[in-house]
Amino acid sequence: MKKLMPYLAAAGLVMIVMLVLFFPACTLSPSGITILDGDYSPPLYIEAQFSSSELMKLYFTEKIMVIEAELQNDTTKTSSVCTIDPLMCIQESDSVFSIPVVFTSETEPGLPYTLFACAEDEAGNTLNFSVSFSGFNNRMPPVMLNEVRTEYTKPKVEFVEMKVLEDGNIGGLVVYNAYDGEKSWYIFPSVEVKKDEMLVLHYRTLEEDCRDEYGSLDESLGTESNPGARDFWIPETRARIGLNDVILVKSSCTGKILDALLISESGKEGWKTEEMEKAARRAYESGAWSSGWEPKDALCSDNVTTTRTLSRQKDGSWITTASGGASPGKENSTKAYVK
């Protein structure tokens, strides 16, 4: 028994340390461990949404009593103090509270910014966090997903093609596919576009002449660049789109979903990840995808190849094109694949 005493003492010490570390609402006293009552959990940050180029709303899980923030322009590395009145914090719904943030100067469309902040709830618990976003764009045009390639054969890469439906500026336009994850979404820079322009986002950059086209449409010389379309390239070499995926096009400023495409191989009973299911539900609930949110409601991706793409037709329906039907930046093929 005496031999066991040192081990028992060590085990007891480890237990005490674990209690203190993992249960912060407790203290050590001469009589032992005392569990404290009260709220010791910090508020959780949910999301940020713009109302204008000078006003943003921050959403939390608890009412915010004190908040301090600083806005940084990530391009110029300059900072400015924001105006935040905690008395303006209101309850939006169960466990959702919003508080407005007023910027001292307008944000510029498409430019990257980071908001650094510290928020305190009613119990005095604090949360330090940061929010990265693109400057507000009040001229974001509606866009429509038009063609998608999920497969890759060097030098031809995966792509998402969109059609611009009105003149405007695409600064802050986001393309996000849930297979790849929200942290890897693509945000377009500030570029003036015209109605009926085609935007082609190539998902890999494998050649030296792949250039983003801010002005002229013939600047990019990469494989499948089209002088009649505006080409952009993701600086990546790995796969980014899945045969089972949810593609969303949205505004980074407002969070509004402009268009969506759900794709799935046949026979899938559920989405592979929680993030994919969440994105599918958002697409359906927003009205951007009307068929439903489950894989069975998605466009079938069984027969796609590098030359057979998912292509939108003039009536709004989607087909898998026949072999050789891939047409990034061009008029879509109307010939469907037939087994």
C-alpha cells in the first residue's frame, strides 16, 4: 500500500489540475475544490452583415454591454476607430443579438478589411475576435451560374462560369463550394462588368500566362482563356470541386445568395459533411435552388468528365453535355450526353 501512495497522490494532483483547467468556474480553497455558480462562458460571435458602406451589424449569441473595435484596411495597413453604441444592441431572435458598427469613412468596394474587436456580455465575460471582409459594394450585379466543370485533365482545369445579368461592379462577389470549405471561398476584386459578360473562374493555375482580367478580356493566355469572357484564376494546384458539392454565389457584404447549384452522384442518401448540408439548406431556403436540399434533389453528376460539363440551358434547366461540349466563356452546348 505504501508503494501505491506516491502514485495515488500524483493521480489526485492531475485530477485537480484537470478540474481547474477544464472547469474554470471552480476555485481551490483550504477545504478543497468549490464549484462556483454563474455565467462564465464568453459570448459567441455569429456573423457580420453590411447595411451600407459605413454601417455593419455584428451578431452574437448574447447581449453585448461593452465593445471596442478597430478597422484595418489590409491593403494600406491603415487603421481607424469605429463608433459602437452598446445601447443599440437588440435581440433579433432566441440567442441572437445584433449591434451596429459605424465606420468613420466609407469602405471601398472589393478591398480587403479586417475588424479587430473585444466584446463583453452582461456577466462580464469577454471575447476577442476578428472579422475579415470586403468593402461594401452597392453596385453588385445579379449573376447566374452557367456552366461547371468538376473534373481535371492537365492543362484543362475545373471551372465555374457565370453570366452577368446587369452592368455593375463585382468587387466582393463570392464563389463558395462546400466541398472545399468556407475558409477557401474566392472573393472577386473590384472590376467593372457589363450585362451579358461571362465570368470564368478557373480553379487551378498551372501555367505562367494565366492572368486575372481587370480590364481587357484578352489579357489571359492560359489554356481555355477566352477573349470574349473575363477570366480569373485561383492560385492552387489541388482539386477544389467535388462530384458531390454545393456551389453558392453570394455577396460578401450582405451575405445574400445570388445563385446556387447542388450536384450529387446518384444513390447518395446524405451530404458527406455538416458544412455541405448547411450550405444546401441555405441554398434551398434562400430560393436560389428550388428543388430541395437533399442529395436526391441535386443535379446528377454521374456522367461528367473533363469534356462533359454541367451546363445551363436557356430555359433554366441543366444538362450534362455530350462529349466535347465543354465551353468555358462561350455559348453553352445544347447537346446532352446520352448513355
